[in-house]
Amino acid sequence: MFTIKIDNVSVTVEKGMTILEAARKIGIDIPTLCYHEDLCIAGNCRVCVVEEKGKKTLTASCATPAYEGMEILTYSAKVQTARKHIVELLLSDHAEECTKCFKNGNCELQNLASKYAVGESLFLDLWEGKEYKVDDSSSAIQFDPSKCVKCQRCVRTCSEIQGVNALTVGEKGKDMHITTFMGLPLNNVPCTNCGQCVTHCPTGALTERRYYDEIWEAIGDESKHVIVNTAPSVRVALGEMLGYPVGTRVTGKMAAALKLIGADSVLDTDFSADLTIIEEGNELLQRLKKALVDKEEVSLPMITSCSPGWIKFAEHMFPNQLDHLSTCKSPQQMFGALAKTYYAEKMNLEPKDIVSVSIMPCSAKKFEANRPEMRSSGYQDIDAGLTTRELGHMIKQAGINFLELEPKPFDSIMGESTGAGVIFGATGGVTEAALRTAYEVVTGRPVPFDNLEILPVRGTDGIKEATIKIEGCLPEWYFLEGVDLKVAVSHGLKNARIIMEQIEAGKSPYHFIEIMACPGGCLGGGGQPIPTNAEIRKKRTEAIYAEDRSMTLRKSHKNPEIKMIYDEYLKEPLGEKSHHLLHTHYTKRNKY
């Protein structure tokens, strides 16, 4: 520990702490652009420069470690002039379309411009006359290079957090730009559509493909029946866009807002998350029986298939290991298939007249909804996947005072859920939900953890492990007596690669693995409100688990609507109808 001075205020700092971190420790705001808490230091935008006593040149505060006796000025005339020039230079090569931009009002460059680029511009506009082509080839993500400030946060995100490297830097100097391998469109490279590049982009250069105009049109069409289903993590993040503190649970208000917007039925993806547990749990038990009793060669470990970003990663990077993936569709796609079959029959509706919309924390769900495999109802099962951000914009467009809304419940038939379905939104949640059901089905007793909370699979570690000893099995599950069921949980695709390389080498000790593409799981998804960082993910996680604890039912197999759908329609897990509607296959793709 040692002492430095920032703006004549003494601050005690630890060795290795940067000037930026030291300033934030005492509440001094130094602006940044290329810096992000999740990423390595780049120091290439220079917006964070400060004046260091005794030095002629200004210092990048994000990249400079503090040292004993250092004296720093963060807002001297020299610093202010430099920041103004830097911001104006960035603006001179930036499309001035703020009023039409999706990030208007939530753009870091716009915020900097309002502070430092006030008055007459000092520099020529360089972007006018340049030929920029918007890449909208992907059904999930759109790239507009005219709004790119070359901070490289997207490149670092794709490399450091996801290990995909779909984005890179092309050329040098004035010609430097963000691109893909060989300059190919996004839909022709191994982009997983996870959207982490979007959540880390400071401007409107990278955004999700937006479909809410089509949903407004469907709502206004009296011949259409619009069903909306909402994912678990949306209810703990949507409030951030509408006046609530981070980590506020807005489940009832969200349902109320969707009804005011004009949705004919507001249902819950948590219902199909419970359904996923029944199908996926039975699939795991079936694989274990084949391996332990029938001595067949079975693909173990079995890996969850709820995250479409992870699925596409596996298809590109580990195409020969796809048999390890559960054949279960994600909760979104299970819901979509049932909306245009079971729900349509119950409500006496024609499937062609149903518009099925999912509100998701994820941009990859847009790609998933458009996969050709996802038409088992005879129609496109999910017509549109909207992000949490898109729903926030729709609520604002509708002029709804979200803060004053009276909470409303979800509608019935595919609207009831359990705490197990809710925790799907956090990393480790699918595993925990599966164990709550599978252990009880096999032994007749609840899992041996306090309050059903399986803490070993929770937390922010990139890879987590747990062993559950199965004892006292019911007669039909005798073959599992005494088995140490080994599970692993991974989030972020860089960690997924470690897990998959272990499987590829034949050295995996696990029976069941959960993988989520995004840091923290769905609550840190690429469609969640911006900003998203470690502290925000932590608060959303706490809210997810609080929602679980508040629910009357906390085990998927106890959901009465799940029991009803098997009694009336599906008949049995892994049965003929379940196989047709709720299960799928995967596609081998090239790495390049």
C-alpha cells in the first residue's frame, strides 16, 4: 500500500492499481471509451488522459500503474483541451445520425460529446463521402462501420471472453478498421451470435437486428393472435431501462406492460424451462441406464442445449462431438412448437393465425428462431425473438409509465412455472433445476441441500464442479444406487472450449455438463440492458435467486401445468409426440 494525490486529494492504493482505478476509489470520474471492466487494457483511445506532475506529455490513466508519491490532475486546462480534441477527432470520422440511432441516449460517444465537443467543430468531417456498407447478413447482429470508433472492445470481447475470434482488426493507420476473417459477412464466419460484442460496443456500430416494428404490425392486425413468452432473466433486468435500480424484479409489471401493449396472451418461458427439465432429465437417466445396465456405448457426458450461442459454437468448433449435446430444444423453441399445436388446440385457434414472440436476454435466440429445424409445428415455431432492450423500447414507445403499473399475473395454459424454471437465467441454474427433479425422481426424496439450494454449482467461477452421491434409490432406478453423479457448469465460450477439449481428448470425468455462452449465463446475455459488467451481473444473479425463493413451487416436476400437458397431450417424456415437437438435431459447420 502507498499514497498518491489525485486533484490534491490523498488516496491510499495497492500495488498494481492504475490511476483510473485509484480515481474511481475516491469518486473522481475520468472518462473512458476503449476501457471496459471485463476486458484487458488497450489504452488506444486516449480519452482517459490525465496530467502527471513532472511530465510533459499526458498519461493514459487506464493503462498506467500508480506509484508512491505520484501527483495527478484529472481536469486541468491541458487535460480538458486534449479530451476535447480527441472527442472531436472521433466525431469527425463518425456518422452523425444520433437522432436515428438505436443507441441514442445510451451511447458512450454521445455522452462524451455532450461534455467535451460543445461549440464549433475544429476538424473537417472525414466520414462524409466514404462508402460504408451495413452488414445485416446475420439474423441476429448488425454491424454499421460508419459508427465504429475503432476502440476494439468488440475484438477483445470475441477473443478474450468468448475465444471465437470472429472479429478482428484489418489494415493499419488511417485504413485500420474492424472486420471479419477475409472480410466475409457475419453470416459466413463462425460468429456464434452471442451478442457479447454488442453489449461491449460503446456506440451504435454493433446492435442486434431489430424486429419490433413487425410485432407492432402483428398486434395491430385483428386477424392475428399474438402470444408473448418471457425468459427468466428478462424480469430481473428490464427494470434497468425503465427507471428501476439494477437487480429489481419486475415480473408482474412486465406482464402488465405486455398486456397494455396489446399482446393477446402473456405467457412464461419458465413453463417450458420446467418442461425442458423433464425431457432433459429423462434423457440423462436414459443415457446412464444404457451405459450402466445395457453396457452400450453412449455419448457421456451429456451437455445441455439451452444456449443457442453455445450450440452454434459447438457446431463450428467441435462438430465431431455433437452427440454429447442433449437432443432437447431450448425452452424458447419448446414453447414455440407447443404454442402452435397444444395451445392452438386448447384455445381453438388456427396455427397460421398465431404470432409467437419470445422476449429473450439473448441475440442468438433470433438466429435460433430462424433455424430450418425449428418448424416442427408445421410453421416457424417462434416468429420473432426480441431482446430485453427491444422490449424496453417498445414500452417507451407505447408511453407506458412503467413505475406506476400495477403488477399482473401471467395468463394460464403455459403460463405457470416454478423456481426451478426461474434459475435457468443464472449460470448453474439448469444443472440445479435438473438435480432438484432428477434426484427426487430417482430416490423419492428432495436433494440433500438446505432449502433446495445447490451452492456448489452457483457462483462466478468460469468452470464449477460438483459431485452428488445417489443413495436409497427407488426400485426402478436400482442401477444408480451409490453412483457419484459428477456435474460441471461452464459459462463464457472460452471456458466451454476447455471443457470440450477435455471431452475430445477422452478425459472428461463428468456425467452432465451445463454450458452457457455468456458470462454469468443468460442474465449477462447479449440482449440485456447496457451497461452490463461484473457488478451488474452479480445484482441480477441475486435477484434471480430471490425470485426462486419467493415462489410456492420450486421443482419442475411439481408444476401442475407440466403434469397437465403430459396427461392431455404429450403422454410421456421422450415419447413419440415429445420427440417430434421438443427434440432436434444439430448441424456440422466449418470453422472458417
